[in-house]
Amino acid sequence: MAILPFSANASGGVLFASDAQKVVRNVLAADARITLLERANKKAVIRELEYQKSEEFIDGTIVEQGKAIGARYLINGTFDVKNKVFTLKAYDVSNGLLLGALNVKGEKVVKNGVSRNIFPTRAQITKLTASFIEKYFPKPPVIVVRPTKASDSKVKELLIAGGLKFNLKKGIKLEIFVVKDEIVQGESIQRTELVGTGTVSIVEGDHFSRLKVESGGRQIKELLDNKEELLCRNKIN
């Protein structure tokens, strides 16, 4: 992933755009699922972006240069100074299309009886970036490695292949599921089937955690005994 220079549509927002870029970069860099490219590798892409006018796609030159530096996605930010709106955008290098965008507007304040919006705060941009990541770059499912506690009839605890690098923490609720292939009108379509739930009880460093199984223990044991691959994801409320 490469971050392109953030911009503002008026000179009064240039410093804000630069500061917003630093905030976004820090949030992205702290997320284990994202690898950021170094600034020195992006000069060619940046030069081309200066000529790009459309917000719906990036042109072929930028796509090819993005591929050349190993970027799958390009991140850009724009600030509308008049309306105090900051927009964060992601482009898919594979096709040049806009993957998605989210924006935030500065909070409204009242001074001397006059209401106006101020520039978005760093806290607002941090929250926006976190939401942006979850919406457009969701965590991949975590693989169940093996049971660590079980009786003859059910599994009570699982070792899962996800730790600090998946941002897992003690107490996080996860769903346990299996992926099934269904044939619909001659076409194979995958669907997920929920088989249980659990809570992370121990995080064992970067790569592994223990999951206390709270429901579905019997079915989980049966599936594992049959060598089925089980996966985990954040519990959907």
C-alpha cells in the first residue's frame, strides 16, 4: 500500500492536509494487515498524480507505476477547506478504480453567537481511518490449528493462528465457522456456516492465541475429527 500526498482545494488547508496525512499514516502503519511502502519508492506515482483530475479512477500510467513499486492499493486524502470536509480514498491498482471513500466534517462551534464548522480534529481523522480500514480492508479469517482442551464429546479450547499481528486481545469474541461449497444451477458457490462461538482467553505473542469455546463444542469436535478446516472471525452483533 502506498500513501500519496494529501491535498487541499485552497491554500488555507495545505498544512491541515499534511498533518492529516501523518495521522492517517500512523494509523495504517500500526495495523498488522497493512504494509506501507517507503516514501522514496513513490516518486514516479506522485508525479503522475499531479496531473490526475478524476476522483473515480486513476489513469493507466499511475496503475502501471503502482504495480512497479509493488503497491496493491493507493491511498489519497483531500480536504475541502470551505466545507471543512476531509475525504480519505483508496484506489485499487489492479484496475485503477476507486475502491471506496469515507469522509468526516469538522465539528460545529458557536462563538459570539455565530455558528461555524472548524477543521476536523486529529481524533476525528484517527477514528475515520480506523473505520476506513475495517470497511475496505477487513481482517482475513483466522485459522483454527487444533484443540488444546477437549473431552470425549466436545472441544473446550482451541489454538488459533492469530495473535498480536491480527490485533487480537484477551476478551475478544469470535465466531467459528466452516466454508461450504454449494452447487447452484451448475455453479459452485461458497457460503459460510456458523458452528460455534468463543472468547480469546490467552494471546501467545504475534501469531497464536487460545480461544475458549462457548458454544458449538460438539460440532467443532466432529468437524475437526473429520479433518475439516475451521476458521474464526470477529463476532457479528
